[in-house]
Amino acid sequence: KQEVTQIPAALSVPEGENLVLNCSFTDSAIYNLQWFRQDPGKGLTSLLLIQSSQREQTSGRLNASLDKSSGRSTLYIAASQPGDSATYLCAPLGQGGSEKLVFGKGTKLTVNP
Amino acid sequence: NAGVTQTPKFQVLKTGQSMTLQCAQDMNHEYMSWYRQDPGMGLRLIHYSVGAGITDQGEVPNGYNVSRSTTEDFPLRLLSAAPSQTSVYFCASSYIRGAGEQYFGPGTRLTVT
């Protein structure tokens, strides 16, 4: 059964810092991996989808990398802003042909002005 | 496209009542799923469907029923609501079964008293 761990569980940084969020998963036979953000009381917003043939995906100040062999993905946020404050979730997709998705519990990020 | 829509946004039930949470998507996605999100537990899969007429159980299916009569709709039924079912419910869909990019609805906040 896939298990997903996100470290750290919570992170507080001053505005302007570059930061890295980590996601590790036990079953490396995945097809893709998706990162989301969730604002308090809101739904999930997709940030990046890293497909199996890619090792990185970039969108603006966000960069996500994927190392399937080691079961790890990282989300890099450059020049953090207070508006980046949210919970960030990762989800490995399609492990071993399974239709059942497992999410990490997320990293709660607070960026202080 | 409206994407994934969910109704209602909020609902209060009394113990023992039944209700149906509605989910619809207009992207012709074959894969649809239901999650519940509880503090400290993350997102947990309730039921999923890989196409019209095909459904299967996720991690926490007890107390919930689903059916998929059309590609667009995937309702979640609570047969006899219990306080333990107080949660936020999210519906998601994907073009490529469990391996594809996941699109989430805005959620339904359910309270059972």
C-alpha cells in the first residue's frame, strides 16, 4: 500500500526566503505526481503535474522535481510571499496500476511579512 | 467548462438522516472519486469509479454508497448519517483513470449532529 510522507508538517519563514517542501512515497512505480495548494476552508488547487517522463516542472516561482527511483519529490518556492501561505499537498498517481490515490497530509506554510 | 461542481456547499444533518452529495463534471473524464478530509487525517478515498456503471471502494467506504449511471455524475449517498461522518467532502475527476491529473470540486462541508 502506498504511503506518502510530507516533511516538514509545518513551516514558518520570513517573506523573501527560498524554501523546499519534501514529499516521499513508498511505492516508486508511479506514473505521475501532482502538487496542490489548499487555502484554509477552501478546495484543492492544482499547482504542478510532473509526468513520468519528466524530472522537473516549473510554473512561475514554483519548481517541482521528481526522483521516482528514490521515491521523492520536492517543491521549491522561490522568493516566498505572504500570499504563498497555505497547505501544500502531494499525490503520487497511478502506482502499480492502482486506481486508489493516496495523499500526503501536507505541509502548512506560513510566510510572515 | 464548469469543471467539477459539487452541491450543496454546506449541509447540517441529524443523526440517522440520509442525504446525497452531488458531483458533476463536464470534461468527459472517465475517472471520478470521493474523498473526505478531516483534521490530522488528510484526504482519504471513500469510493471511486473508472467509468459509467463501474465503482469500487476506497480506504473508508463504510456508511457511504455510490453509483455511476452517466459519465458526468457521481453522487455520494449517506444512508444513515452519524456524527463520525462530519467532515469536508471533495469530489475529483481525471481523464486517465487514477494516473491522470486530478481536478477537484470546491467541497461540501457536512455537519452531523
